[in-house]
Amino acid sequence: MTKSATKPPLRSYRQLPKDQPLREAIIDHAVAILTAEGASGFSALKVAKSLGIRQSHLTYHFPSRELLLHALVDRLLSDYAEKFALVVTRTLQGDEGGGLGALIDWLLADAVSPVTARLFPALWELANQDARIAAELDRFYAGAMAAAFRALGLDPESPAVSELQAVMAVLGTLVEGTTAIHGRNGAADPGFQVLRSTAKAILLPALRQAVDMTRAAHATNEADGVRRS
């Protein structure tokens, strides 16, 4: 999550502003524990100790570990989806431009950023244990692809996007694999640098071709609709 704004430091319970709900502070600390210790090291007790509250206060808001995990996953994926939508809008249609190549660069750089490289493997592990989290993760990936289509001026629900959808799925698989393989060593890993240049050389032409084909098919479908009317 390299492009997210710098967040304020975590506050203990005694330091919380009066207008900050305790529930939101619990989720803040839960995210920090998951990031630092992974899924296997996560516990409600650690979250309560980090925040400086009794575990009974935490369980009042989240009666089970699962409910706490669901809340923090919802927060993480919502924040990331919002950030990703802004990135694709900026790179694919905004003032900064850069297009599909810039999007590939951002995705791969983010894949090996310290926070993403710790959080997403934890989310994958949790998804293997919890059907609700797995479903939320699936919705997140589908939503990210739809956001990219919209930024390109394409209808995500149109049958014309099927080929572009397939190429974007390859890109998504590459990005997640990059986190799994190169996330530990980060962007300085020589293997990551080779992967990034190779990925752009292979995927960028395929993406551009798929976008052009999708737009041509969409234009043809619109013309056919006008003729039929």
C-alpha cells in the first residue's frame, strides 16, 4: 500500500480523542498486530494489550476473534479498494497520465512494499480458514478489475471485455505472485527488477491490444444496436 497517505501513529486508550469510537481504535490496533505478526500471531488479547484495555472491553465490541478479523479485513480491503480506484483513475485517465505502463509499475512496486508484502499473505492465509474472508477477497479483486475498466472508459459488465478481463487476470496473478516471491526482499531484489522489466515487455503490448480490441468490439456492438433500432 505504498501510495496511501501517512497515517497518524497508534494511540493507546488513554490517548484517544473523545470523539474517536473505541471500536475504530480496536480495528486500528488489530490491523497493526496483523501487519506485524501475521495471521498465525494474531489474537484478540494482543490487540487489547496494544490498545491498553481489558480483553472484556474488546469482546464487548467483538465477541469473537472471527468477528474482529472480519471487521479488520473489511477495513483493509475498503481502504485499499478506494486507493486503487484513485490510482487507476490517475494513471489511466487523469492529469498525470502514464497509461497502462504506469499502472503495471505501480502494481508491482506496491506488491513488494513493506506493508503490502506483510498484509496480503496474512489475508490469503485467513481466506483459507474463513469462507467470509475468502468471499470478501474475491469481491475485492473483482472490484479492482472493474475499477480499471471504468477508468479506461469501458463497461465492466459488457461481454466485449472478456479478452481484456483475461489479460488483466494474468496481470493480477503476476502481482500477487510477486508479493509471495519477492515481497520479503522488496524492490531492491535483483530478481524483482528483472521481473518488472520482463512483465512490462510481455504484458504491456497484450494489454494495449486487448484494450483496442475491446473498444472496437464495443463500437461495433453500439453500431449494430443503432442499425437494429
